[in-house]
Amino acid sequence: MSTAIVYTEFGGPEVLTATEIAVPAPAAGEVAVRVEAAGVNPIDYKLRAGLRVSAPITEPRRVGSDAAGIVTAVGDGVEGYRVGQPVVVFGANGAYASDIVVPAENLVPRPPQVSASEGAALGIPVGTAYQTLRSLAVGAGDTVLIHGGSGAVGQAAIQYAVLFGATVLATTSDRRADRVRALGATPLPYGEGVVTRVRELAPQGVTVAIDLAGTDEALAQSIELVADKSRIATLVRGKDAAGLGIRAFSGGNPVPLTDQEQAWRAEAIPVTVALLAAGRFSVELAEQLPLTDAAAAHRLVEAGADGKVVLVP
């Protein structure tokens, strides 16, 4: 049996409950994992609250997609994994659990230099950031403006843009400016005057803008600063992107990700694991809470906790 977090109706964090479920043996192509840590992402609470459209609830709905743990069983036809091996899990269904079974393609081996909590923090944030930068063809010579640089996706986007050779400016609060600066970006305070400050700091011009803030102000600033709208993307206001003539990747976008975009998101996980192991990528961790405190974890994420909140079974 496994302890899993579920909900049977949309609502506040209090709808999350712990239940015991049977864990099937892995079928062909699948791997069973004992979860050591599960990452809590904003999409988790948005789906739970009904803020992001999803199918009607007809049975207890599992929560979470990102985790890290230890392989406990391997299905037929699976190569490259063995019982006892540490792994990172991404794109899972119901990662808030003590044990899960996932397709082998949703796993990446986890080296000893990468902790379970760090591994659980990767999936959605690094996949989203990496794919966005690849889709926008960010590289040497680009100047990138990131609206909302201190969140998990923003931090990953800063680090990958710097690794790709770009100059990065990122809006953030004064309280979080040191973290943004440490990752290689020039921090900018939110609010009025962003356009003026960007032009002072980057007289060569801004070639790419990525919106993680979702405000009208951030979108307007991006459009004013970047001449080529095909290199402006929002990851929050997807439903509004087409009307603004800019791009969107998930974030409520009615247009699904392409096969190439999905492939980039998957590619990001092993790439980031390798960089973490080599000390070339940084993950900021926040509180680590027991699995049964999932409701408290959602409250922390909704309140804008600094760093990645992780559940530990």
C-alpha cells in the first residue's frame, strides 16, 4: 500500500486528503519508485482550486508530477534501471505519494551529488524554462528580459540563458534581488520605470522577453522593448498571447505544445541533473514538509514561498 494525496472536489487546500492506495506491480516498460521527495508546483494548486481548466472529477484525483526516489521494481523490457537505484521522476501522475509506478521514459538516473529534494524540484520548472529558451532560440549576443526572475522557473531561465551566452535582466522584489544577481542576471525592481531602467542597462536593446509575472504591465513592457514579437513569450497569460501577437507555452495557452517542445522539456531533466552534479546549476529549496501536510505546502506556494517547497513521505 501507498499513502497518496487526493482531492474529490475543487476548492482550497483543505480539500487535499491522505488516503491509502494499492500500488500495482510495474507493467512492461514501467518502473516502481519509493518516493523520497515530491516537488510542489504552482500548477498543482491551480488545478486543485479550479483556476486552471481540467476534466470533471469523477473519482479521487491524484496530485503532483515531480519527484525523486529509489527504484523498488522494474517491469519487463526496461533497460538502464535496477532496484535500489536513485532516480528523478518527471511528468508523473500523482507524485504526492509514498510509492508510484511510472513509465521508464519519465525517469532519469540521479547521481549521488544530487539530493532527493533537488531532484524533486526540477521537472516542471527546468523543463518549462529550458524549452522556452530553446523555442525562442536564445543564444550568444541576445539580451533577455525575464519578468519574475526569483521563482523556480525564473531562476532556471536565468541560469540557462546565461549558460547559452545571453545577457540577462530580471525583474524581482528588492528582497530577492541578491538571489537573482547570484544566478548571473541584473535585477530590476518591479513597477514603473522598468522600460527606462532596461534601456539604461542595455543600450544595445532587448532581443527576448519572457513573462512569468502575468501582469498587464509586464506584457506591455515586453512589447515596447522587443521589436520582434515572435521572441516575446508569456508562460502565464497563454489565453491572451494570440491577441497580443506574442507566443505562449502552456500557462493556459489553448494551443498545445508541439512534439519538439515536449521533447525539449524532457531533454531538460537529464541536462539539468548533469549540471547540478557538476556544480554548474543551483536549486533553491524552501521548506520540506511531511507528505500529509500537503495542504500547508499548497498554502506556502500560493503565498509565494522563496524557493521550492518539497513534500517528504
